[in-house]
Amino acid sequence: MISYLLPHATPCTIRPSNNLLLHTQSPKPSSSSSHTLSLRTHIPHHVYTHPSAILLEMCTNIKELNQTLGLIIKNGLYNEHLFQTKVISLFTKFGCLREAELVFEPVLDKIDALYHTMLKGYAKFASLDVGLSFFRRMKHDGVVPVVYNYTYLLKACGDCSNLRMGKLLHGDLVVNGFSSNLYAMTAVSNMYAKCRCIDDCRKMFDRMPQRDVVAWNAIVAGYAQNGLSRRALKLVIEMQEKGHRPDSITIVTILPACADVGFLRIGKCIHGFVIRANLGSLVNVSTALMNMYSKCGLVDTARLVFDKMRARNVVSWNSMIDGYAESGNSEEAMEIFQKMMKEGVEPTDVTIMGALQACADLGNLEPGKYIHDLAKQIGLGSDVSITNSLIAMYSKCKRVDVAADLFKKLRGKTLVSWNAMILGFAQNGKVNEALRHFSKMQRENVKTDSFTMVSVISALADLSVLRQAKWIHGLTIRSCLDKNAFVMTALVDMYAKCGGVHIARKLFDMMDVRHVMTWNAMIDGYGTHGHGRAAVTLFGEMQRGVIRPNGVTFLCVLSACSHSGLVDEGLRYFNSMKTDHGLEPGLDHYGAVVDLLGRAGKLDEAWKFIQQMPIEPGISVFGAMLGACKIHKNVQLGEMAAKRLFELEPKEGGYHVLLANIYATASMWKDVAKVRTMMKNKGLQKTPGCSLVELRNEVHTFYSGSTTHPQSGKIYAKLESLVDKIKAVGYVPDTNSVHDVEDDVQEQLLSSHSEKLAIAFGLINTNPDTTIHIRKIFVEEMTWSTVIDLNSVKSSGKQCGLSTSGFEQNRLHWWKLVAGWVGGS
């Protein structure tokens, strides 16, 4: 700080003006700051050769400048215009506008250069209003504007998208005779591009009597930044045809355009040009190449470019971290982040957000906490964008409570903040909290966007209540988002999960634009409803179109084939993944094939398939095998699958329960006891399933054997009455999975299953012929005895006037019942 060096200095006071007319004079300045044209043009030899002048040129930070300033004053050189101009220039360069004012204001005989230097600082570091106010004062003081005064202010207008002020500056520029100045008109063109007026930008470009590389770069950047990538590429070709060779700025501008439209071939051609032009050693060019390759799906090639860079800046590191994170290679992203920290590179907000995304995708909480602490250390703990990323990270790491606390304390919440929190609740099954925040968001007049709608729709899809699904669909239409492909895809998925697969198909057929996710949602919807043939037919239609299936598509198709017993078709599609579509099957695909074979009773074939896998089998593979062994009562293969599962997931109790049930079915009671003892010693428990039923705008949850519901007495009485009626027509409970108790107790335990409690509750509280939707939530390792027993209930129920239908939905089970029991409800 220099106030102690200049005791008589008075800070410059610049008040933002609401008067937008640049020609209006500001109030007359005080006499101490009046401007007179200095006649001194000669700089004495001893001034510009003095060591202080040399030291000023070498200053790289504010500390060095303050030290040199003391030397200047001591040597009596402070009043020399050379030193005054240079000192002001350095203070503005370092963003110290107050210090620059302390030097500027006391100068009695201000030369034009002082004004120009101050204006540059205001345009760069102050608000646009402050910069314009000083510009008006400068003109009032008799300083004739020079071209770069306009370029600084036009850039500020473009950066804050202030089109009105930009146009006024453009007019003032023309009045002052700069309309044919190439430098000035390039700045005008650039301002219009940043204000998203690309047509005006092109008009300015076309009116230039001559154009240099900078002018061409400005118009190329304008088209690229406004999403017109193809036209930007054409301009580069035109630029070369006009005899202008692209430079590094052209390359850095056009490579993102290639990435945006996926023009990998053109991107590679540009890479070749970079090598031939010897531009590969430039950090910004190599970073742009990395970014292009990453966005085009070649993250390994991006890594090769990164590794060959002799020098890297923080943008290079950020680009590599982001490339890995966006491509799903989160472990590699964290590896690059850790390497960056070891090399002492100071992270930025972009670094923190990229690393947090990687932690979120990995579900790794501890590194996420470390990065949270790091953000606080470097002063970014209260940054809104960082906090939004933290909310997303904690939500994906199953700590939505921490995310909610961050959201609550966040000041200046943005739309992204609300979206992140709503999605966090949805991802963690807290549907009511998600809807509550959505309602609060609307009450606070925060305008929703497509991402908000997708998050809320996803939450309601998990709730699986058709009435709520129709409500959000109507809200989507009223919000004019019913033409958005992502929103419509979410609606298709939601209706399929809510049992309205026919509505989902209607929406699917209405869509003008379908992404691969849209096809996946519809195929999966058919599969989970047991309509395997419809899913396969739709997949065939997809193959005949322009949308290429991805790995998720094949997973949906394989699942559909598995649930419908289409073994041969499923195997054919699996084999075609690599041969016809160039897709490498992952663990989930192998697990789906094991499930396909296992459900069909081909257990030996399924085990052989596992043994011949080219990759190491994982939990999904052996979990599917164990489930199939439970269905088909194969003890030997079940033991082998369970052994591997215990090694891969030692803390999961559900697999132990499945094995115990397999032993119990085979009356191997000693082995059952061993498994139970093992679970007790390890402190393992199986997560219980539950059933949900929606009635009069309220969702009721039932757990097996629970008695906490206010109508528990009536529910159990109704259930007992129903069981007596269906027994009379031949229903026999399947008690294979309930052991070590008397027969009457076995039946009692089966009768208290959560879905049966939900059925009884629905029948008590609805009129005859009312449709009751019951959603059964299973954990992945849940036994299938309940489903088997319910199938017996269904066949007997038909004889008692109960109409039922159901389908298995991966880990969800739906049962649709019409209250029509003999004797009423």
C-alpha cells in the first residue's frame, strides 16, 4: 500500500451513472485534477536510464512494486511522467485500482497516457458503469479518445453481455472516425458475437475494408461460441483461401468447435497441421487438443498428448481431470489430481469441481471430504459452484444429510443449486423431500428448467404412483418442456415404472427426436413388464434407424429376454454386441447372460459360461448365479457361487440368507445353522424389503410382520379372512423358505408378508372394482419365496373374484389388484 508515501493524495471518486449517453458531460472535476496538455515530450537521458526505471520494468508483483516506489520517491523521480505512467500501469495490471487512483489524482499536469492507463484498469477490473463513468470524465477533461479506449470498453460490454452500451460505444467510435480502423472494428465484431448477435457480428466483419488474422479469429470464435460450429469450420477454410495462415489462436478456437459436433476426423487433421506448423509446444494448443480428443471419446489419445507436454499450466491439468471424469474413468481422474497436487500446482475452482465429480462417480466419500477441506483452505469454501458440486458429491456418496446442510447454509442459491439438491434427494430415495424442495423452489419463483423436471420425474418414477406421474406430466406441458427430448425420455421411463407402459409407448411415438436413452427407456419398460417380444421388436426397429445402440441398450434387451424366457434370442444379441456393433461387453452384460440361462434352468451352461469369461467375474455375475440356484434348488452350484460372493462382498448379509434358504429347501439343517452362526459372528443382517401402496395422496409403507400402522388390527383381520376364503378354493401356502417352526406358525409368517399387508389395507380402504397399485421393493439378494407364494394366491384368488396381474421389475415387483372379492371389500 502506498498511502503512507503520499500523505496529500486524495482517492478518485467515480460514481456509476445511470445516464447511458456517452456524450453527456460529467460534473466538472476539481482544479486539482484538471487536465492540461503537457508540452514536455522529451524524456531526459538520466530518467529512462536510472536503475529505478529498470527495476520498474522487472516488477512481477505488488510487493516488488511497493519496494521500487520507495526508491523512486527517494531519488526525486516521482513527478516524472514516465514513472507516473509506469507506476499506474503496474498498479492497474495487478488489479490495485485504489493505489492507482492515489497516484493519478494528485498529478496536476496529467498527460493523456495517464488517462488511457487508468481507463484500461477500470475496464478490466471495475464494473462497466465505473469504466464508462471514467471515460466520460476523460472526454470532459479534454482527452481525445484513442482506439484502444474503445476496445477495452467494448470487451467489457461483451463480457457482461451489455448490448445496449456496446451499441452506444459503437456509435461513439464511428463519430470519432474509427469506423475504418481494423483494430476497432474487430473489437466491435467481437462484442456483438459475445452478446449473441452473430448476424451483426458478421455485418461488421463484411464491412472491413481489409482483414488480418486477428479479425478472422474473432469471427471464427464468434460462430464457434454461439454454437455454429460447422459455419466456424467453413470460415477457417475461407480464411486460408483468402491467403491468411491460421495461427495458434485459430487452432485454440476451432478445436472446441470440432469437439462440439464430434468431428474427430477434422480434429485429427488440425492436429497434423499443428505438428507441421511447429505449434505443438504451445501449452494452450496442446490443451485444446487434449480437450478435443476427450470430448470425442478418445481420452487415451488425450492422455498421450498430456504426457508429451514439456510444460503444463493449471488449465492443462484441469482438462485432463475433466476428460477422465466425463468419460467415466474416475479413478484415472483422481490419479491425475493427486499427481497435480504432488507437483505443487495450485488448484482452481475448475480443478475442485472436476475432482469432486470423480469422487461422486466413484461413491468415494473420504477423498471427497479431503477435497472439501482443500476448497476451504484455498478460499473456495463458500463459492456457489463449488458448493453445488459438493452437494452432488455428498448425495452420490449416500450422505444426503450433509448435502442438505450445505444447501441450507448456501447463500445466493442458483437454479443449479436447487437442481442438485432435488436430484440428491431423488437418488437417495427421499421422494417426499425432493417434492418438498421442488414446491419450495416454485414458491420462491425460481424458474424450473429441463434438468429440474428430469430430477423430479426420476423421483416420482421411484415412487411409482400413476396419479402423481400424470400430475408431473401436466406440469411439464404447462412449463412448455413437453418437446424437450430429455424430459420426454424421463416421462417415458416414469410411466413404464408406474405400470403405464401403454402411455409410455404413446409418448415415445409422439417424440420427433429420440436419443439412445429414449430407446433404452422404452425397451427396458417393455422388458420389466414381461413384454419381451415387444422389446425385441422395438430393438429391431432401432437397429434399422440412425440411432446406434450402446451398452445400456443391450443390457435392457438381455434383461427383457431373460424375463420372457427368450434364451436363444438373448444369446444372439449378446454375441452381436462385439461382432456387429463393436461394443465390448461389461460385467453387467455377462451377469445378464448368467441370469438369462439361470432363469431358464440351464445352470450348468450358466456356470460354464462364467468359467469361460474373458474378464474376472464380479458380484453381478455370481449374484445372478446364486439367485438362479435358489429358484432351481441347486445346492452344489449355489455353494460355489456363494463362496465367491462372500469373498467379493463379505459385509453383505443378503447372500448368506440366500444360501441358507437353498440349504433349507434341501433340508440341510446343519448347514443352515452354520450360515446363521457365521452371520451372527460377523454381525450381518439382510436389509428387509417393503411394500408401498398409495391412497388419497398418501403413500403407506408396510414391512413384513409390522404392526405400526394405525389400521393394523383391521388389516390382519382382513388378511385372515382372505386367506380362509382362498384356502377354501384350493390355495396351499408355499412354506419352503420358512423353517424351524410349526406349520401353523409357518403359515402365519407367510401371511404377514409386506405385500399381503398392503393388499389387505387396499381392500379395506377402497370400493369394489377399484384398481390398487402395490409396489414391492426388494433388495437385490431378496429371496423369491414371496413371489412364488403370491403366484399361488393369484391362481386361487381368481376363483374368489380377485383379478390380479403383476410383473417383475428388476428389484421391484408390481401387483395390480381389482377389489372384487366375493362378499365385497
